[in-house]
Amino acid sequence: MEAAKGPEQPQEVSPSLPPKTKKKKVHKKKAAAHAKQFQKCYDLVASKSFVSRKRKVLSPRKDQGNGKDARLHAEPEISVKCSLDESIDEEETTPTAATTTTTAATATTDFRTTYQVKPLLILDLNGVLCRRIALQDFDHTAYYNEFWAYSEQNGEAAAREFYEDWSPPVGSLPNANLEMGNREKAIRVSKNTPNSLGTVAATPIVPCDNLPEVLKLLDDFCVGVWSSAVGQNVRQIVDMLFGERKDELMFVYGQEQCKCPSERKGSDPNNRNWNRGKKPVYMKPLARIFDEYHLWSNKSKIIFDDTNDKMKCNPKENVIIVENQDKLTECLKELKEYIDYCEKGGQEVDVRHFVTSVGQKIVNMHDNG
């Protein structure tokens, strides 16, 4: 006889997983980049980074599956005063939780909010927004000589009170070969330099004379900072110059984001000893900005710098070399007037036209007298 079979055990059936949808890596990368940009831009609405927000009614569309009217999805639309690059499709813009869309009572209408992003200005620090005093050009012995001359007439105690931080070490003799360290030298220069904000990397930082006016003019633009200094030093200088307003900056780039060619300025490929101590040229390619911030094409961004060598990798119509800090203020005022003129006339804003026709002429114009 056959043995009685027990109750059949239910076989475990693994749940079938839905087939994975293949997505192009390029599309995912662009979508993530757009989401990051939109979130950053949306967070800056309170800091006046946008020109305006417009709301428009969208007409209903037919659903291809059942032929019924379907509500439109909440979809942010980001437009710039200077048009987007043609390679960026509106469909690729990824909505985020920060998107605010109002829907009417009926299921056949929807509203879309349009954000108009201002042109992007990329500013250098040293030579544009501030001045870093070169300590190698500072001769402290001249101050020591003045101290001893004053001391002979009025006594050493009176001289130390009069010269304060410029006094030589106690017990030193006149005409002694006294060497001052860079840190001590920087502190003394900073304390005795009008408007100095302090020192960074043993270098006194002096803001441009009209910095408050410049910061006020920058309210009309999206702003980023790009310096060839080391990143940690750049952030310290930005803290000094912008204060709490540093959070309004789109980005803060330093030496790490620059492109440094293998050859150094003034170097000799046949003489290694000659190359020592030669400062490399850190270039700032605008292509890097577009790779990370697709909202701004060459039509909508200007970079201000004080060195031509760092700008050789960029189109001339996107670069303004500012050797005189007063020219920066004049350029910003003229740029605002140019944008207002284009808006009133219903014309597209292309900052390249401004740079070639107005901006470069302003900075190349020599002061009379």
C-alpha cells in the first residue's frame, strides 16, 4: 500500500517585479541638474533673485488613452530674461516640492507659475570687490627709521605711544637689521590701513571704497563669486565682504574649480630652476558654469575679472576686465539701464551686446586729468 500523503504544502511564489524601465543616463543627469537648479533658484526668491512670477491659464488636453479630459500636472516653467540654451527642453525641467501651482475648481483648467531668472554675474574678489595688500611690497624699515627719528626728539616712550603698532621690538637699536614675519607684518598693515576688514592667509583685506553701492546694485542680478584663491580663503573673504548676504550667492568657486594649464606664466620648459616660484595662471572657463547651471547660457552671463590671462578660455563678449574698481559700479548701472530698455521695448536681453557695445568701452575709457 502506498503511504498516505500529507497535505500539500503551499509553494512559495516570489512576487513578480514590474519590468525596469530603462532611462537614459543623460536624461537622468539633466533632470537631476534641473531639479537642483530649480530648488536653488526657488530658495532665492525671497532674496530678489527673480524678476517676476507670472501665472497663466493652461488649456486642457486630451488623454491619449481614454480620450477624456485630463488635468494637467503641476509643472514649473522657468524662463530667463535671456533665452535658455536650445539644448534644454522644457519637458526635462523636474518639478520639486517647492513648486507652487494653483488649480481652479474645474478639472479642465490649470495655472502655471513662470519664474523669470535674472542674468548671472560672476565676480572676482581681489581687484574687483576688494584688494589684498601684497606684503612683499611693504617695507617696514621705513617706518622703523621714522620711529627712531621721532624718538630722538621726543623720547622713546612718546614714540611708542605715537607709532603704536609700528614700534620696533623693545630693546632694539637704531639701524638694526630687524626682520618682521609675514603674520606680524600683515596684522600691523591691517591695523594701520583704513577700512581694512582683517587678514586672510596673512594678507590684509581692504574692500573697494564703494562696496555698499555695489552690493545694492547686485540686487538686480543673480550673482556668483569665482576667485583663483584657495577655497577656504575665498569663503573667509566672502564672509567679510557679503556678511549675511553670502547666502544669496548662487555659488562660491575657488582655485579648486579653476583650470590650471601645465605651463606656468613666464616659465621656461628647459630650465626647472627658473620655473620655481613662478605663479601658475588659474583660468576660469565659463563652460564649467553652464555644465552645472544650465539656466544661464552665454546670452545671460558676464564674468568680471582683473586679469586677462585668466579669461583667455572665454568668449570676449562675455568678459569685462575691471582694472579700476570704480568702473564696476558704472558697468552695473549701465547694464541695469540696458535691461530695462530691452524690457520696455519687448526685446530679448542678450548681455553680449551690452559687453561689446557698452561694457568694454567703459572699462577701457581713461579718466581725464
